[in-house]
Amino acid sequence: MKRRIHFSASVRLAGFLLGLALICGSEAVSTIRAASIPGTATVSGTVTSSKPFKAARVYIRNQDRRMLYMVYTSRGHYRAVDLFPGNYEISVETKGLESDVQKLALEAGQNAKVDLILKDTSNNPAQETGAESRPPLTANERAFPPNDPNRRPGVEYLPFDEVYPPAPALAVAKRTCISCHGPDFLPSRHWGAAQWSAAIDMMSAKAGSGGAMIQPEDMTDQQREALVQYLAKNFGPGSKTRAVQVEIEMPVDEAKVANAMYVEYYLAPDPPGQGIHSPEYASLTGPFTKRRVGQDVHFDGQGNVWLTDRGYPHRLVKLNPSTGEMKDYLVPNPKGGIHDLNIDKDGMIWFGEHQGTDGSAPKHLNMFNPKTEKWEARYLLDPDDVLKFSQKWAQSIAIDSKGNIYVGWISGTAVSRWDRETKKVTVYPLPTPFGSVYGVIADKNDNIWVAEWHAGKVAKLDTKTFKWTEYVPPTHPVVVRRLNVDSQNNIWFGEYSAGKLAKLDQSTGKITEYILPHQNSQPYDVFEHNGNIWIADAGQGGTLIKFNPQDQSFTYYPSPQRADKPKIQVTRDGAIWYSPRSSLDHPGFGVLYPDMDKITTFAAYY
């Protein structure tokens, strides 16, 4: 049953407080404050159910601005603040329970109240695992899977040993495929032997990529053939879409997330015949084609947030969070590949070219001037052809305190340094061949640190001697994707394939590991703020996690939609920004406010 809610502020507030008194008696409740940002509104209400629940997710979708607000219930209540005026749809869901969608029109200054009722859907035929038993998904369901955040419609969930039958080839699959892609990637494909063989070639050095994840020493020819046959047998044409049953779910503490609020701003779809739909790009095949793909976010000095759009054509996108307005900028080579970006102290935006559809083309470092809205500089990243590979993929980018720029080569296992004074580029290969540089950051002493994806190490480039030092974590082999530096100059990184967080103490060289307490944890990126370490975790559909090193506690904030977050940035006020990269229907910008009562501005500043 859908209805439109539109009351006067005084009646809504009085009714809400009366309802709290009747429900909670003398028990203390949180005060519903007015919106702190002028021109915005609030909404609150109760959530009831015939079954007990905790920390249910309330989705508040702005239909006019392509935005989503998401909050959690606390003791059967919810609230959201600082909502832009407009037309909304509101619903709530948790494992096995969901509500109808209600409509709401919000005006500036309004304090609306909407109560929601969770209904048991655990026995609903539409929610069974067989794809044939469920009607087509709505756009809302594709972005926000109903009932259980850990489950996707049309997927059969089984224990690991049933998804992956024991066989000698399974050990090869674990170290070459599962360690990077996670346990649910392979059973979601339905390929024959020829397709699996081609996929392995693409991920191996046979594809001509010096930074490929599968190197010749990773498996013999006999092991490769056994792996192809194992994959074709268990995940071939006609196989069911399966995933590993989650036994240990995210430990969400309702009291700790009660004040948290997510906000997501979605990229605008391209009009017919334009952007991804233009003939030049609509005919492309492969990853990130025919859709928009947000990847990396950064803040400029005016409070705007920028991201890279890895879909074809490649673009930079600027978001003004205070208004929700976005603007796209086509990159110099829209097919050349784009991944990370960074912004220097003068406000110039830089990115190195990643693997695109023309992977063999020379890769450049590109500079965009937001004031003139023009690309004003372009430099070859390997001008002396130091890296002897047919395909060169530049990726992560860091800037030191002097404005020198460092770009990591995921294919080539090196770092290129652009000298701000001389404008010359020098390439520094790492000691470990084929280590695959993924994350790159500058520490407090202007040394450069990299995560070696394939080698499972972290490495330091001393920018005085330009010599490398590599560090191997206690858990090895392991996939390391990103890393960062804290206020004490310690290096933090996620062990993606092991579900662990790691800290390297530069003064001793010691690495300490912390196990993340949920199944299929995939820590992707980290960022320190006020002594806490924020983690973007891709496991179980995606979450942001706060780690307190003092008491070694983890606080989980499950994401609004199923998507990984390859790179996070934290504002000086403690808001965590990201882009939901793997979202098929709602790519764009996202931000988590751990305490909505502390919001004073939507603008994002370091």
C-alpha cells in the first residue's frame, strides 16, 4: 500500500514524540533535531515487525536528483537529516523482512514522519533461489537486493566444498583465481573450456602483460589444463549460478550505527546516441563497456569531489555535494584506460593511463585544469622505453610534498616519477619481477610506498637514494591491493585474499596483522582519521569498517548496495567518500557520515 505523506511540521513532531512515549515509556530516546543545513529537511519514524530485527536498512530515494539516503534502525526507530527537498520513495529491509515502498514529498525545513512495517518474506516463492521462480528485478531491487544483503536473487547458496568439489586443480584455482576475485566469481560464470582457457590467457603472461596475475611459475602446463577442465566441468554452460554460503555474517552493532547515514549521488545515464550509446563506444566489448563505472574519488580545494569514470568513453566527473550537480569531462584518449586520479596543491587534476581498448598504445600522465576546463599537459610515462612489455598499464598515482608525481605500473612492476622542476619522467623498476604495483602513496618523509599485488609485498622507494626496500607480511602468499600512511608514519594495508588488516611500523620494520571478524572479508583500501583506520571491504556485498587500534575493535557499516569501493577518502570532518565501482545500475559517488548529528556541510575538504 503506497501513500503520500505531507504533514505540517508541528503535527508531525508532536505525533512522533507522543508515539515514542507510548512505545518506550520512560526509556530515554534520541532527540529528533532539525536539519542543520539550511534548505534541507528531515524524516523519521518507527519500524514494526512480527519478528525481531536489529539495524534494518531504511532506504530514502530522492527521485528528482538521482540520490539515495540510507540509515539504520535503532530500537525500532529511524531518522535521516539534511535531505534535499523533492519527491522520495522510502522502504526498509533486513534479512527475511521487507516493507512496502511509501512515497513522500519533502519541502525545505520540513520534519516529516513515516512509519514502516516489515513483512516476512522468508517463505515468499519470489525469493527462492531458482531464477525461474522469481519475476524480473526492478531497478531498485538490482541496486538493493531484497531481504538479505548477503544474498542475490537467482543464486544458489552452498557450502564452499559443494560449490568447489575437491580436486587437485582446486589448489591451483585458489592461488590463481579465488585469492583475487573471491569465491563467488567463478561460479557466476558459465563458460566452456575454450572460454575458460581464453580467460586464463588474458590473466597470464601469455597475453603479453608483464604485470599479469598468473605468471608461468604459478602453474605448469599440466596444472593449467587440469584447471581449465575443472572450471569447465563445474562452472560450464548450463551450470547453476552459485555462491558460497555465508556462515559468519558482519557483526553489526545497532547502537554504534544508530547515528550513521549514507548518501549516494548517481551518475546521469547517457542519452541515446551519446556517451556509452554512441556508435564509437557501443560496439566495444570487454570489461567496463556499455556502462558507466566510477572508480576513484578525491577532493579539491573548493569542496567538490572528483572521480574517474572507467566506462567508455573515459571521463572525469566533478560533483558539487552541496547541490548534487555533476559535470563530465572527456579525457584526451577516451579509449586509452583510466583508473586513479590525484589533485595537486594548485588544484590541477592528474591521472596516468591504465589499460584500455588500445592497450599497446604509449601511456601518458595527463593534467586537467579545472579553471580553464582544458587538458593542459601530457607526458609520456616511459619515455626511454625502460619497461620491455607489449602492454603497459599505469594505474595508481601519488604526489609528494614538493609536487612531484609518482605513477605505479601494474603491468611492468615499476614506478614512474615526474619531476615538477625539470618536467622529466624517470622509471624505477622494483626488485621483484612481475610484482604488479597496485596502490601508491607518499609518506611523511616523501618516501614512496607501493602495494605489490601479485608479489604480496609492500615496498618503499627512498627518494633520496632511489633504492627499494621490500617487506613481506607474515601471511604470504597474499594479495595486497592498497595501502596508506597514518599520522605516526606507520603503513597500513589490507590483505585482500586473507581477510586481514596489517600495520607496518617503519621504526622497526615489524608487520602486525589483525583478522577481520567476518567471512569472505576482502579489505581493499584503508585510510586513517583521528587515530582510527577506515577500511573499504568488498566481502559479503561490501561494507565500510572502522578499526580502533587502541582496543582493536571493528565497527561495521554495511553498504547501501552490493559493490566494492576500490579507493576511499576521508574528510577533515570524518566523512568517508567512495565510489561503488561494481554497481551495474547505480554507479556514482557515495559518502558515509558516521554521525549525522555532526554534519555541518556537504562540502568535502581534506
